[in-house]
Amino acid sequence: MTPRYHINLFWSDADSAWIADVPDLQSCSAFGDTPSEALAEVEKAMEAWLLVAREDGLPIPEPRYRPRRRAAAG
């Protein structure tokens, strides 16, 4: 079973694209013209990242990243 990793999704003005990255998997990110395209691409990137790590006998990181929750302005 594949661990469930947090995915950050954001618009990048510098890249003029949506960026999706997986903080728990070093250098695992992707981009797309739409949020759904970026998510679809990063899911492929995660599968490839994990496959290579398993093939090379590298440790698979546990999902640890949790985004900070901001308090509502009051």
C-alpha cells in the first residue's frame, strides 16, 4: 500500500503554472496549466519516485509533513 503524502498545490507567477510538490519526497514536484493537471502529474512523479527508491533499496519516508494552520483573523 502506498503511503498518503501531503501535496502542496499553488500558482507560481515565476513559472506561469500551477505547481504541485510533495514535501516528504525530496525534489518530487510537477506543474500544469490547471490545478488538476498539476495534481495528475505529481501523482505520476510520486509513483516514479517511490519505484526508483524501492528498486535502489532506499528507505521510503513516512508521511510526516503537516501544513501549518493559520488562525482566522478576528
